[in-house]
Amino acid sequence: MALCSFLTMLLIHITLFVSLCYAADPFVNFEFEVSYITASPLGVPQQVIAINGKFPGPTINSTTNNNVVVNVRNKLDENLLIHWSGIQQRRSSWQDGVLGTNCPIPPKWNWTYQFQVKDQIGSFFYFPSLNFQRASGGYGGFIITNRDIIPIPFGTPDGDITIMIGDWYTRNHTALRKALDAGKDLGMPDGVLINGKGPYRYNDTLVPDGIEYETIEVHPGRTYRIRVHNVGVSTSLNFRIQSHNLLLAETEGSYTVQQNYTSLDIHVGQSYSFLLTTDQNASTDYYIVASARFVNESLWKRVTGVAILRYTNSKGKAKGPLPDSPNDEFDKTFSMNQARSIRWNVSASGARPNPQGSFRYGTINVTEIYVLKNKPPVTINGKRRTTLSGISFVNPSTPIRLADQYKVKGVYKLDFPTRPLTGAPRMETSVINGTYRGFMEVILQNNDTKVQSYHMSGYAFFVVGMDYGEWTENSRGTYNKWDGIARSTTQVYPGAWTAILISLDNVGVWNLRTENLDSWYLGQETYVRVVNPEATNKTELPMPDNALYCGALSKLQKPEDISSATSIMGSSRLFFTLLMIVCALIPIFR
Ligand SMILES: *[C@@H]1O[C@H](CO)[C@@H](O)[C@H](O)[C@H]1NC(C)=O
Ligand SMILES: *[C@@H]1O[C@H](CO)[C@@H](O)[C@H](O)[C@H]1NC(C)=O
Ligand SMILES: *[C@@H]1O[C@H](CO)[C@@H](O)[C@H](O)[C@H]1NC(C)=O
Ligand SMILES: *[C@@H]1O[C@H](CO)[C@@H](O)[C@H](O)[C@H]1NC(C)=O
Ligand SMILES: *[C@@H]1O[C@H](CO)[C@@H](O)[C@H](O)[C@H]1NC(C)=O
Ligand SMILES: *[C@@H]1O[C@H](CO)[C@@H](O)[C@H](O)[C@H]1NC(C)=O
Ligand SMILES: *[C@@H]1O[C@H](CO)[C@@H](O)[C@H](O)[C@H]1NC(C)=O
Ligand SMILES: *[C@@H]1O[C@H](CO)[C@@H](O)[C@H](O)[C@H]1NC(C)=O
Ligand SMILES: *[C@@H]1O[C@H](CO)[C@@H](O)[C@H](O)[C@H]1NC(C)=O
Ligand SMILES: *[C@@H]1O[C@H](CO)[C@@H](O)[C@H](O)[C@H]1NC(C)=O
Ligand SMILES: *[C@@H]1O[C@H](CO)[C@@H](O)[C@H](O)[C@H]1NC(C)=O
Ligand SMILES: *[C@@H]1O[C@H](CO)[C@@H](O)[C@H](O)[C@H]1NC(C)=O
């Protein structure tokens, strides 16, 4: 009898653990030491921001639903936050790493991010979000691979290659910040980096000797997935590989209709996956090019990134002129038509087994409409600022989400206008009042002379239309209500609009901003606050134990949070360790 009940108890315990083993999503852990190193990507020594001594930083590789834990050690001489661009942080804007939700990590401090990459697949990147730091580096790729049970809509690639492209200044981020604070333009960048390296010397006049360039080695007759991210300051780039097609397959977490492009425009903050077939004869190496877009190309020649694609059987160096950029000086619709051609593969499965298109966004009624209009920089109170709908955003010293948690009043106003203000522009901490479970239509109207790309944290939105001119109600007739791509960063051409639809199902406070660093720094952003009126931990995770305090709440902060690296999980980490041991033993019991 005693034996029997013992066995029953044992069985119950094992059953409980087995079910937990299948329910618990694995943890993947990373240590990030963020520091300055000296590098000379364009031949001029400068301080760049490295992660674990590397520039660019390591690529985070995770799988759908993994719990990602990153202990960030700030070895810079200024505050730091790491933002995980495109990672939706479902139910936890606490981990988003922007000033509206997090207090900055002071120099010499640790802070451990912990978040689940819930229901996501695809190609993303991370970067330091404060103080213009991205202009000095600190970025890296972030991959979410699909779970084995969900097929991808193409054959398994033979390799996976991350490419970070971006304009670059030989001035560091503090110098660039100083220029902006003094009301100046940053001027033409000094070059374009590919994976942190300067251009291959394709022309002796244009490229000085002794610059280290990136070489990507491939085997002939294979197919590679290449993930390209524009992590630069403000330059739209055209990406192309000599003699090769780029088969577009995915962008920012959505599988696209697969189409070949000879080149693709990648705007600041955007990410794309291409399938590259190495089907050429390797008579030479091939150029990989990222060149500035919509500029006077003869003036901007040196602002061109050039790397090398080398087949293992290559017979010689790349030669000849670089492959042509689109010749569309007098055709401003070329780039926009290319953007419109990027569509959702509605039959492919994304992070879940059901097809992407089973979320029929085109049949959902819009509940709130915002027209957000940006203009060229203006002067407010003697300062050069940028605006969105006439408001230049001022980051509060107490993060919005934290202020809500502690009911601190007067930190922000929930009064962001649904239509652009017509009066004098002003500086405000003005936030959009999003309705939980609402369906929001946002029209981004670019009244400036440069392309801006807009990004929203916490969501993938549907890009349903774009066109030149002023948006009107009639513009809705042109919306794509069927296979508009779902993504987190869209371009808005100068003198044009882009319309996006957002299903407000993720509770939290979410940044909506331009990715162009200079415009962002000068105030072109806001937040969308989405609150579930019913208080429940099901729609938003509790504030993490290790949350930092600042602003009006700074007295709650313990002096040096020695325990920050370990306290965050404490008992839960112990529990999961035990669980993993038991899980590992299960096959032995079977
Ligand atoms: C940035 O450059 C300035 C000179 O322009 C220099 O004084 C400063 O130390 C540099 N900052 C960092 C963090 O390297
Ligand atoms: C990422 O991890 C998955 C699963 O472990 C693996 O199959 C894949 O090759 C990895 N990708 C990269 C780029 O390391
Ligand atoms: C190199 O660039 C210069 C300046 O644009 C140009 O005049 C020259 O023809 C180029 N040389 C070659 C070999 O293409
Ligand atoms: C894309 O181009 C490759 C050749 O580089 C070709 O084999 C393939 O069929 C093309 N795919 C599509 C969808 O056009
Ligand atoms: C390889 O391809 C190039 C360009 O298509 C062509 O000019 C060249 O003759 C080819 N070489 C060989 C050995 O087939
Ligand atoms: C581009 O710059 C060159 C060199 O300054 C100048 O001669 C040319 O007129 C410019 N082209 C355009 C279209 O502005
Ligand atoms: C769309 O996805 C399906 C997988 O469901 C795939 O078989 C098909 O080739 C994809 N179509 C295009 C045009 O990319
Ligand atoms: C959308 O609105 C229309 C008209 O007001 C209404 O007939 C329809 O039922 C609504 N659809 C949904 C899905 O709520
Ligand atoms: C925000 O929107 C909710 C409905 O979603 C409404 O109940 C509330 O009054 C609004 N708050 C303000 C300050 O407008
Ligand atoms: C900006 O807006 C004004 C007024 O609506 C309009 O006249 C002008 O053409 C716009 N410029 C651009 C670049 O959109
Ligand atoms: C949510 O979780 C927190 C911390 O675990 C707890 O203090 C709080 O009571 C919970 N709230 C609700 C509404 O369940
Ligand atoms: C920071 O992280 C490192 C590595 O995990 C750890 O050794 C150190 O104790 C942590 N420091 C603080 C203040 O948490």
C-alpha cells in the first residue's frame, strides 16, 4: 500500500514535470559588455562602440518563443539602453529599451533584459537607443528562427549571412550630437560601412589604400539566406550584388511573395532577407554594393559601401565598374513602385502553423485615425527641432510606463492630436491614447525633402498604401486590403504619404518614431499608450524586479545594484535549472 502510494506520487510528480518540460520555453543567455574600442573603418582612427570587443556586435540567434536573457554591462562613459528593433516584447514594454519605458543604465552598471520572442520569426537587429550612440556602432543582428514544426516557404538555405549596412561619419556620436545641439546639419556622411568595414578599393582615386573591407565567402552552386539591415544614421541605401539576383523572401518578421530584384532600396532601420543563389562562373569575385540613394551621385561617390563576394573557386579579383544603381533621376515613382511590389505571402506560415493571411486585416473596421505630419526642422525657443504634427517630443525624466505604475502625475499628456496642429510648433511630452483592442489607421505624411522611415515598437503594422501628394479620404480607395506586408519599419517618401494599420492588441507604452537618427534626436517621435482597462496580469507582465528608477522616482533606486545580474530571476532561475535537470533525466526513466 505504502509502495503503491509512493509510486502514485512519483508518477504524479513525473507527469507534472513532463508536462512542464513541454510547456516551458527554453532560455537563451547572452552577456553583452558594451565598451569603446578604437577602430579605423574609413582609415581614420576613432572610438566606436563594441559589444564584447566586437564591432558590429554578435548576432543573437533565437527560436520562436525562446526566453532571451541579455546581461548588459555598460562600460561607456554615458547612459545606455539597448533597443531590440522589431522584437515585439509582447505584454512587456518594460524591456523595450527606449526612454519612454526604461530608465537608462548608468555607466559601470549592469542591467539584465529578459523577454520572450513570442510568436515571431524573422530578421531584426539591436542597437543603443540613447544619445545618438548608434552612429558610433553598438549594433548587431537578431534572428528568430522558426520552430521545427513549422515549415518555411523555401528550401533550407545552405548558409545564413548577416550584413549590416549604414552610412558613417568619422566624427563620433558626441561630436555629431554637439553639431545638432548647435543647430547644424550633419552634412554628407564620410562613407558607408558594410559589417563595420570600409569600402573595397574598387577605384584607386576614390578609395585610399589600406582600408579593411568585408569579404563574404560562399561555395558555388548553393543558396544562402542573407539578412541585410540598414543601421545607419539617415541615408537610404541601394543594395545590390554584381551579376546576382536577390530573391526577396522575408522582411521584419513576414514572409514576402518571393520575387527577384537586381537591387533593392533599404531605408534606415529596415531589414530584409534575400535568397542568394551562387550560380555564376566565379571567373572573378563579385562586388557587394550599398550606395546612397536620392542624392547627387557624382558628389556622393565616396559615400558608397563595397564588400566582396568570393566563391571558394574564384579565379580572380572583382573588376570593372560597380554594378549600376537604379537610373531613375527623373522617375521618382521607381523606388515607390518597388516598395509597393513587396507583398505578404498570405499562404505561407509565419510563427504559427496557420497561414499569415488568415489574419484578414482588410475586413477589420478602423476605430481610430491619426494623420501624423512631419516638416523640415523648425526653431522652437531658439532651438532647432523636428516635429510630428506640430509637436516636438520631449522625453520625460520619468519614463511614461514607470510613471503610470507609480501613479506619478504630470509626466506626460495623453493629448496627441489626431490631425496635425496648425498653430506654432511646440515642445511637449504628448502621447497617443491608443484603445486596447482597437484598430488604428495611421497616415504618415512627409512634408520634408528627405525620405523618413517610421518604426513602431511592440507591433508589426500593415503597410496598405503609399503615394505622392497629400493624403485624402479618397486615398483609401487605393489601399491594399489583402496582401499588404506586415512589418515594423516603413519608408515615407518626401512629399508623399504612407498609410499603416495597427491592431492594438499589445498592452504597454510603445515608441512611434522616425529611424533617421538626426530627426529622431531633434524630437520626431511620440508614444502610443495602450492600456487594458481590466487590471490583469494576462495582458501585461508585472514590472520586472530589477527595474531601474529615475526622475521623480529616483529615490527608490538602491545605490549600486550589486544583485542586478542575479536577482532578476533568483528563485525562478533555480527552478528552471532543476526543471532542466529533470527534463534531461526523463529519457532515462522511459
Ligand atoms: C569624440 O570625439 C571628440 C573629438 O571630436 C573627442 O574629444 C571625444 O573624446 C570623443 N568621444 C569618445 C567617446 O570617443
Ligand atoms: C540559429 O539556430 C538554429 C537552431 O539552433 C540553427 O539551425 C541555425 O543554423 C542558427 N543560425 C545561425 C545564423 O547561427
Ligand atoms: C575612378 O573614379 C574617378 C572619379 O570618379 C574617375 O574619374 C575614374 O574614371 C575612375 N577610375 C576607374 C578606373 O574607373
Ligand atoms: C530568380 O532568379 C534566379 C536566377 O538568379 C532564378 O533561378 C529564379 O528562378 C528566379 N526566381 C523567381 C521567382 O523569379
Ligand atoms: C563567366 O561569366 C562572365 C559574365 O557572364 C563571362 O563574361 C565569362 O566569359 C564567363 N567565363 C567563363 C570561363 O565561362
Ligand atoms: C551634381 O554635382 C555636380 C558636381 O558638383 C554638379 O556639377 C552637378 O550639376 C550636380 N547635379 C545635379 C543634378 O545637381
Ligand atoms: C508562398 O508560400 C508558400 C508556402 O505556403 C510557398 O509554397 C510559395 O512558393 C510562396 N509563394 C511565393 C510567390 O513566394
Ligand atoms: C464594420 O462596420 C460596418 C458598418 O458600420 C458593419 O456593418 C460591420 O458589421 C462591421 N464589421 C465588423 C467586423 O465589425
Ligand atoms: C483614452 O481613450 C480611452 C478609450 O480608449 C478613453 O476612455 C479615455 O478617456 C481616453 N483618455 C483621454 C485622456 O483622452
Ligand atoms: C508641404 O506642405 C505644403 C502645404 O500643404 C505644400 O504646399 C508643400 O508642397 C508640401 N511639401 C512637401 C515636400 O510635401
Ligand atoms: C500581478 O502580478 C503582481 C506581481 O506578481 C501581483 O502583485 C499583482 O497582484 C497581480 N495583479 C493581478 C491583477 O493579478
Ligand atoms: C555584472 O555582470 C557580471 C557578469 O555576469 C557579474 O560578474 C557582475 O557581478 C555584475 N555586476 C553587477 C553590479 O550586477
